[in-house]
Amino acid sequence: MAHGATDLAWIRRRKRASSFRRLMPGLVGYLVSFAALSGTFTVADTLEALTAHLAVDEIARRTTFAERVHRRRAEGGIR
């Protein structure tokens, strides 16, 4: 039973790593598209512009980004 918790933690880490590998190509593609539309070139500038757009999105959706993250985590993570 002592190895059970260790094995479960290892499985969770592997699953998370796999999720990141699947998520990154799409995320980078969306960020590159966002940069092209917003006129930014660096990651830092793009994320700064994205932050401003996310604030507007929060107002439009009437929920915060943090609330959405909390709900997604409660649902079990990525879809």
C-alpha cells in the first residue's frame, strides 16, 4: 500500500505532462494569431495585450478568469 500513493502521484504527473504536450501546439498557435492581430511581437508584449483583452472578456461574460479556472478544475481539468 505504501507504493500506491507514490504510484498515483506518478500517474498524475504523467497525465499532467501529457496534457501540457497536447495543449501547447494549439495554445502557441492561438497566441501567434493573437500577436499578429494585436500588432505585438514578443511573448511579453503579447501577454500584456492579452491581459487587457481578458479584462474586457471578464466584463462581457460577467465572470472572472479565476472563477472560470476554479470551475474547470472542479470539472476535472481540460476537456
